[in-house]
Amino acid sequence: MTETAILPFETDKQTLKDAVSSMTNFGNTAIDLGVKWGVGLLDPAMRPALNAVLDSGTPVHGRPLDWNDPNGVLKVLVVMSDGENTTEFDLKEPYKSGLSSIWFAKDYADQPLWDVDQDQISIQTRGQGTSWRSDDWFFHLDASYWENDEGNHPRGYPDYQSETSADAQNPHTPGRGQAYDDDVYHASWQDIFSGWVRTEIYLEFFREPYMEREISYSTYVATFYAMEAKVNGSSADNRLSSICAAARGQNIVIYSVAFEAPWRGQAALRDCASSPNHYFDVDGVEISEAFSAIASDIRALKLTQ
């Protein structure tokens, strides 16, 4: 899902503005996770992972720079929130590592799953708990009136019954899906939850087979209840404080902005900042003044490097 992707080392203003404009308000607040990502993008230990997804010919290749880069480096983190840390959730098993019951017939190998048309998706309704394929059965979503909406193979894979899982182009590892010839892809649950929010998954993939009585109600709604609480707001505040302290220990300059935030969010952001002078509590149009002050301060700091 492109709207949830990070933009590492992006320098184009319009691209950044477009990314912010495409954001939607959803779910709980986790300032600690946001700061963890921000600090990670400044940590040289992230270099192998980040450079793996960047073109080696771009000017940003080789970032993040070392903490003690000989040419001098100023690392700055700006944190803004209008909320406070709340309960954080994580996936239950098997959703964190297992194969899903959802198969995609892609138009091409690199096609994103969320770009595959609904009438190219199949839901395995029986036989997933066995190692043989003779008892497997599939429901084909959004079938036309002249097309059979179920069968013993997923769409795009007529040889499914005569082959085995060993025919996959890549061996199954926890959290990864399996690709087959003709661009058929058996998605992992991790694939699904990284592309759709849980309130969409059961409606988009399982409502139709449930309405056609191919799956039970419990199977229909299972993905809606696939999350479990892991961290409450107080624990998240403690984690945020620890992350910010570690970042300051590496001389990262942290500015924090509480934009019409509740008192607990204000306290957490104030604690995170490099100093009281690096913290801004703003309302309305004051936010523009805060960011102008931050920009001016960063320019001044760069001149002293």
C-alpha cells in the first residue's frame, strides 16, 4: 500500500507535500514508533537495509552517514504530534508468519497485490490444513455470470492439482508468500496486512464467500479480530523517552512540536526534545511560526559545524 510507505531521504518538496496530503487519519497514536523510524533513518546501522531499496546511482546512496563522519554531520529529528500515545496492537499468530488463504493471479510478476483486479483473486475455502492438494477448494471472487465461481484450483493455475508446493518459484519462509509460474501468487498473511487494514480485509476478501455460504461466519470475521493489544499508552511514553534519550546520546538534535495536543502528549514531546528551547506547544497558525523557528535554528547550527 503506497500510502503507508516511508520516503527515505526524499528531497523533492512536491513529492513530500503530495505524500502528506495523501495521508488519512486512522487508528491509534504511537509517537514512539514514529520516533523509532525517524531515529532509524539517521542511524548508520540502517545503511544496508536502506541502500538495498535505493538506486545506487542516486546522491543519497551510502546514507545514513556515520555518527562521526570526518566531514562533519548534523543529524536533526523533528517530531510533531497532535495526540498522545495510546494502545498499540500487533498481529496474532498465524497472521504474523503463516500463508493466507488468498491467491492472486497477477498480470505480471512485480504487480503489487493491491493492484490486482478483484476478479483475479481466489480464496481457499477447504484443504489448507493438509499437505496434499486433492481436498483443496477455491472460491473465485467477483465471478461473471458465465464463469464458475469455485473450483479445485485458484485462478490462473489450472495445473494446481497435478503439482505440489515444491513447484513454487521460492521456498516458503515465515512471513513470505509463494510465487508460481504464470505469475500466480499465494500471499502470506503478512502480505495481506501490509497492504490492507484489518477493517478492509474481511469485507474485501471474505464477505462474498461468506454470503455464498462457502465459509463460516467465524472465518469471515477472523481477520477483523487478528490484532491484540501489546503496549498501553504509559508504556509507549516510557519507550519514547528511552528512544529519545538514546538519540540525544548520539548527538541527534531533537525538536518536538505539540500541535493542539492533550497534556500527556505535550509532556511526552517536551521530554523528548533536546532542551526546553527545542520544544514548541502551538495552536492553529502558530505551527508555521514554530517550523520557521526550527528552520532558522538548523541553519544557524549548520553554520557552526
